[in-house]
Amino acid sequence: MVSFEGYGNYETAWCPGCGNHAILEALKKALVTAELLPYRVLIVSGIGQAAKSPHYLNVNFFNGLHGRALPAATGAKLANPDLNVIVESGDGCNYGEGGNHFLAAIRRNIDVTLLVHDNQVYGLTKGQASPTTAEGFVTKAQPAGVPSIPFNPVAVATAMQAGFVARGFSGNVDHLSDLIVKAMAHPGFALVDIMQPCVSFNKVNTFAWYKQRCQPVSEDHDPTDWEQAMKVAFTWGDRIPIGVIYHNQRPAFETHFSALKRGPLIKQPVNTTKLAGILESFA
Amino acid sequence: MPETVLNIMIGGEAGQGLVTIGQLLAKSLVRAGYFIVVTQSYQSRIRGGHNTYTIRVSPDEIQASQESVDLLVALDKQTIDLHQDEMSARGLIVVDEAFDRRGDNYVLVPYKQLSPERFANIAGLGVLSVMLGLDGPLVATAMDEFFGKKNEEMVKQNSQVLVGSRAWAEALDKSLARRLPAVTNPQKRLLMNGNEAIALGALSAGVKFLSFYPMSPATSIALTLAAKAEAMGLIVEQAEDEIAAINMALGASYAGATAMVSTSGGGFALMVEGVSLAAMTETPIVIVVAQRPGPATGLPTRTEQGDLEFVLHAGHGEFPKGIFAPGTIEQNFYLTRRAFELAEEYQGPMFVLTDQFMADSYRAVTPFEVADLPAVRPIELQILPKMNYQRYAITESGVSPRLLPGYTKHVIGADSDEHTTDGHLTEDLAVRVQMQDKRYRKLTGLSAEVTPPECRGEEHPDLLLVCWGTTRGAVHEAATRLKTEGRSVGTLHFSQVWPLVPEQFMNHLNGAKQVVAVEGNATGQFARLIRTTTGFHISRQILRYDGLPITPEYILKNLASV
Ligand SMILES: Cc1ncc(C[n+]2csc(CCOP(=O)(O)OP(=O)(O)O)c2C)c(N)n1
Ligand code: SF4
Ligand SMILES: [Mg+2]
């Protein structure tokens, strides 16, 4: 039986009021709704506040290096496609240090659900700018204000025709949980970029700031219409659309490997007869 | 040089098909029962420039390359100018008659008459095969197999050229023949280079996952595995960069796939964070580093043993690792297998350190009996440990029971942070010390399983030559030649360069009158490693770092001055 309690109840190291608490709750709810048994789920994370999430859940976890969650998750999914693989990490981890892997994961369309806790700042290292930090945002590392324009992950993912692109808000747990369920059900790469207040280091994009702006995409939005989706993806200002923005049905990366048609790699013993044949070809 | 050994160099521009001649000749020679050592020297370009493919051949076993050339097949004039000084006394230069060269040592081939221009390399092969006394059908078969998959018209034209050029060469003056001594009872051997042997060793060990980013001279390992991926049920993935490659392989290994990565120094520099991650998460991985001269991009297509210290110290933090440095094709195969076994046994990073010379060096090897070699298997899936399973349980050996995620009801954690026995991050400093000690204790077990260095020759020689990795063949041959001159010589070759177990070799170092280190780098890295681990100072060193492999001649020439 899958239950909310089965996913454990741990003391966290996050600040009171941090958006991460609500994201954790939404994820737990989603896992229960999807009826996934803890031992069938693997959460891969990088380093940062968000990346601590798997320590607060009773699941398999690989808490790897800063920026490298997606490659590790890709390897794990390829080794055992029966695992339900989720990546959880911050905006800095996924879009900064791991930016190249973000692009590559979209291109591959590996069946991994990427949950980005996007607080538009580096939380764990105490408030430096991240790739999604607004232009002009002042930090101790950018005392004259951030000179670069922010990265728009939703627009990039949509432009690259990622399998599934959504934006959520930690202040709307049920809506977020529903997005995560849909993302996990999508057979291919799924991004959920999650607006998350950081009470300690982001005094601009606060809970109230997001609350006022994050509104569900309009009812008539068709996420299979790419051009429409691009417009929604670029909407950022007084209104920040949340919900499923784009999706398609490209075959998942792992379906291209003939080795995986025979199940997880470990279940396939070495065929020494075939290997002997290969050696013979060197004669 | 004994008369029975012949060094054949084929030289020309990239794109002239000299590798094709080389490959076909190598195949024919091995099938005829000869031993060969191939040395490939090429520039980092696809067309033009100057490249050579050198085959040293002998009816008796050889393991080293040779500098003097007995037969030079020059596909362009530049090759003659660059290599005529290397010709041995009985050397012959095979050239296009149109090059307008004269002299007793030239074989002037009417290429225009023998072949259309694009098949000139095959005409060269035909002439060469007759001069060496190789049977026509042997060469023809090798050629048909090689071109078999391409179009039929081409196969037909090629064989016409081969037949025609052989007929022309049969009529050559006897003085222009360099017939190889016949092998009376040819043994069946495989033609294989170092990288292919690494790939095959990995397959035999049960590799299921390789991720890589292309970089010479490592790429052919991945290409060999990619070609066999479908048949052998493994995944080969070209990653977006080397950082992704190693992190991907670690994710795969964590989830149960026997995993490896292959790269060269520059790519390995990017992978280094992953080495440390493998150690911390105690995830098995085999890392092949095929060296080329550095720093930075260095000489992309040449050889060096310059990354020993880099690999030895790679990875922040303190943790055990093992480094193999194969010296023969067979060692490439078996030590790669060994690296997989130890990676699994000790749950961490194991290295195979090779270089461009070995990577590209085709040789004749006795077939491996793969049916008798068990694959490395991660933990049996069906074994359910006791309910209080702890992934990082503190043990005396330092090795904790490894379960895979998804196969039992247990959830399996791995963390790059310092962690408790269940894998969760901790800042409990007492736990930190326990965990660091536990991980480091694996070095004891690893040390007990070290492949000992190979010692040859007298027990207390006047001269002991110490080497590691790919210089083995050259050092052995140099020693053999010195012995025939009556010198008292011994050799000590390390095919595992870390950990070092002084008890395995100190008596040899102490027992010799004079010890000389032979290494393919500029600073004597291995000699330094011996000194830091044992205190024994090998002050006399023969070093080479001009991008070319160490040869017996090089050692003998430099021995005089050390
Ligand atoms: C290779 C490497 N570089 C830098 C760091 C330091 N570091 C840890 S977390 C982090 C940024 C975290 O930001 P983000 O990913 O947005 O996560 P958050 O803490 O905001 O959730 C940095 C720079 C590291 N751990 N590893
Ligand atoms: S610093 Fe920010 S992101 Fe980190 S726990 Fe505190 S509020 Fe959350
Ligand atoms: Mg952040």
C-alpha cells in the first residue's frame, strides 16, 4: 500500500517559511496519487537547498554533485528503465552548473521528471545570483545589480520541443502536485519549473510577489500547439502562467536502445558464445 | 638487429590510404604466423600532412617497435626526405617511378601503369607482399574481407590491381626481395590493438554501460564497444561532455549496470569531480585514460606517459583507488577485466592507464578463452538482507554490502555529502571520522590484491631497468640485447602502478648495482612515486617526451649517457 506516511516524515534543514517545504509536500502527494511504491522510485539530486529534498523522503536516492543530477539520472534510467526517476534540484544546479545537461536531457527526451525548485537565487551559498535572477537584482556578489538577463527555462524547453513543459508554484500545493503527477506520467523528459520563495535571500520575489502573479494558464490553452505554447512560455511579468505549457509525444530516449528491450541491463548475462564470435572476427 | 626481424614503414599523406595498406598487410602477416608490432604516427588532420604506419615483423615473438627502417614504402616524396636517414644498411625504399629517384636501394614502381590513381595504395600492397614473400591468396582474402561490405565494382578493381602489381613485382630482381623467414607451423592468433583489447576485456567482464566524449587516443575504445553494443546488450552513449559522461556512468553503476568511461588527459581533467564522487558514494567504475602529450591540448595524436601523477592524485579528498598500466595487448585485456573485478569488489574507481602508442599498436595475440572467464556480477538480486540493511555499514574491510535500487523493498541511498550508514547526509563529525576510516580501509584489501611487478633476468644484476605500462616491450628487448653482449641485466615492469607494495620489489631495487628508470615523460614520474612510497631514489633515468614511443634503440643509445 502506498501512503503519505510511507514516504516518511523527516526533520529538514530548511528555513521556516521556505518554499521547499510545500514542494516536498506536493511531491509526496503526487507519489501517493501515482501509487508509486517507495522502492520503485529514485530521486536524483545535485547540491543546494533543493537538492536536499530526497533526504526527507523514504525513497531511493542518489544525491550527486552540484549540476550533475541529470546525467546521473540519465545513467540510472538507462541501467534500469523500471525505476521511476525524478530529478530534484535548484535553479543554479540545473540551469547554471548543469546547463549543458539540461539542454542534452531535453534533446534526448530521457524519461525523467525534472523538478526545479526555482527561487531565482543561490540559496545554500547565501544569496548570489542564479541564472534565473532578475536583471538588476542586487546581491553581495553582484553589488551593482545583475548585469545579465535571466534565463527562461520554460521558454528554452518549449523552444527545443521538450516532451513536457510545465510551471508550478509552491504556494499552490494541490495544483503543483497535480502537475507532478502529469509530469511523471509523461513517457519522456518532463520539466516542472517551480516558483519557490527563498525567505532568507530573495527579498524581491517573495511569496506575496509570486502569489499575486502566478495564475493558471487560460482554460483554452492547447499545450500541443507549439506556437501558442511559445507565447505562454514568454509571458513573464504581472502575470506568470502556471500549468502545463507544452507537451508532445516524441518517443522516450530509452526506447531507442535495443539492449533495453530485454529488460534492465543487470538481468542480461554476458553471452560468451557471442563474445567468442566477436573475438573470432579479429582472427 | 637480427636478420629475421624486419621493420616496414608505410608513409604518406593522410587520405592516401596508407592505413589500409598497413591493416591489410598486418592481417596477412598475422595469418601467416608472424608476430608484429604496429606503430602509428599521424598528425591531427584528416587530409594531407605526414603520417606513417610501421609494422615490425618477426617469426619470433617481439613486443617493441624499432626506429631503423628496413623497408620504406613512400607514397609521397616528403616521406623519403623525412625518413631516408632512418634506413638500415639493407634498407629499401619503394617509390613511384615518377618521383625520379635513382639508386640501388630504390624500388621504382610504375604506379600509373599498375593502377588507377585511387587504387595506388593497393598496388603498393601488391608489390610489398611479393617482396616479403607472402602468398597471393592470403593477401587477396584479407583485402576481400576488408572491402567486402563496400561496392562490388570496387572489390573487382582492387583485386585486378593486386594481381597486376604482384605479377609486376614477381619479375623484380632477387636483390630487391626481402623475403621473411617462413613460419613452418603458424599458430592461430588475433590481430588486435591495445584499445580493442581494452574494449574486449570490458565486454568479457560484463560491461553494460559506457559513456564517453570523443578524444584521441581513447575514442576507439568507445567505437569498438558501440559496434558490439547491440549484440552484447550494452549501452554506449556519447555524452554532451566528459563531466556528463562520468556522472552518467556513476548513475548507471548505482542502478546496477557494470560501467566504464574512456577518455584522454584533457577529458579526464573534466571527469575528476566524478572520481571523487565514485569514492564517496562507493560506486564501482572503471576509468580508462589513454595518455597523449600535454599540457592542455598538447600533441593530440602522439604518445606519452605524462599523466601518471595526475591520475594518481585525481579527485579531491582522500580515498583509495587502483591504477593498472598494461604493457602488452594481453595485459590490456586481462587487466581491464581485473579493474572491473576490483571496482566491484571495492566499490570505487579503478583505472586503466594506457597511451597512444599502445592504443594504436596492432599485435598478434593468442586468442582469449572467453568462455572460461566469468563476468563480474554486481550483487545477486534475489538475496534479501536483514531488515536493518545499511548501505554504508561500518565493516572491518571497509566494504559494505551493496544493494541495487528497485530490486528489493529496501530503499538505497547514495550521497556525495558525508553520510551516515544509511546514506543520509550528516554533519556529525564523529561519524565523519568513522566513514573516512571505513572508506580508506579498503586500501588494505586492495593492496593485498595488487598485481606484482614482473621481474626478469638476474636476481642481482649490474643493471636493473625499471619501467611501467607500455614501455615493457622496449625495455625487455633492450635488456635482451645487452645480455647477448654479456652484460648483467634485469628488468622490473609494473603493470599495476597503484597501490605500490614495497615488499613486492624492494629486494630487486636493493639487489642491483645500478637502477635506471625508463619512462615516457619529462620528469620521471614513476621514479618519483617509488621514491615517495619507499624512499628509494632512482636518480638515473631514461626519459622520452617528444611524442614518440620508447624503443630498444632509444634505451640503448641513452644508456651510455646516464
Ligand atoms: C562544483 C561546485 N561548485 C560550487 C558549489 C557550491 N554550491 C553549492 S549549492 C550552490 C548553488 C545552489 O543554488 P541552487 O542550485 O539554486 O539551489 P538552492 O540552494 O537555491 O536551492 C553552489 C554554488 C558546489 N557544491 N560544487
Ligand atoms: S536559504 Fe532560502 S532556499 Fe534555503 S532553506 Fe532558507 S529559504 Fe529555503
Ligand atoms: Mg536556487
